[in-house]
Amino acid sequence: MTERNENIHEVSASEILEIIDGQSDDVKQEVVSRVSMFSGPIPPPHLLKEYDGVVENGAERIMQMAESEVNHRHTEERRNNKASIILAVAGVYLSYIFVIGLGAVTVYFYLLANRSKVC
């Protein structure tokens, strides 16, 4: 039941709907299950070859774009990770300073309240 890529040709969604409109549910399911898609910056190899026929060095340009995108994403992830670490460490230090300051204020007011009783 496998067909070779040479037998595949592109049709629009409206053409597919016209073709399968009068067909049984089994045929409709077969048509739907054979629709192929891809996600990501790199198309499947059989489509990638066709880009060379449309644009000069199209496949090479797509691969360079994908590599550039990966490098950019890795750079951004490293930058975000470093920023998260810096924020976490800064939060620890600031909370430490806050607790020390709060303790100092508490001791100050305790001594201020007890000084009046002693004198």
C-alpha cells in the first residue's frame, strides 16, 4: 500500500473536498490519514531538493537558515539561564540583607525601649 513520491502531486484543500465528497467514510479516512505535513525550519528531503529548482541554492539557504536559527536559540537560552542564575543569587543576597537589617532594627528598638526602664 505504500506509494512512491513520484506518484504524489499537490492539490488544494478545495480539490480534495470535491474529490472525497461522495466517497464512503473509509475512503475519507484513508485520504485524511495520507495527508503529510512537516513542522520546523527544514522540510522533508524530497521537498528540500525541489527548492533548488525554484531558487538558486534554495536547499543550502534553508539549511543555513536552520543552522543560524539553532545557534540563535542556543545563545538566547544561555543568556536566559545566566539571567535566571543572577536573579536567584541577587534574591538570596537581598533577602539576607533584609533579614540582617530587620534584626538590627529589632535590636535597636529593643534597646531603646529597655534604656528608658534602666535610667
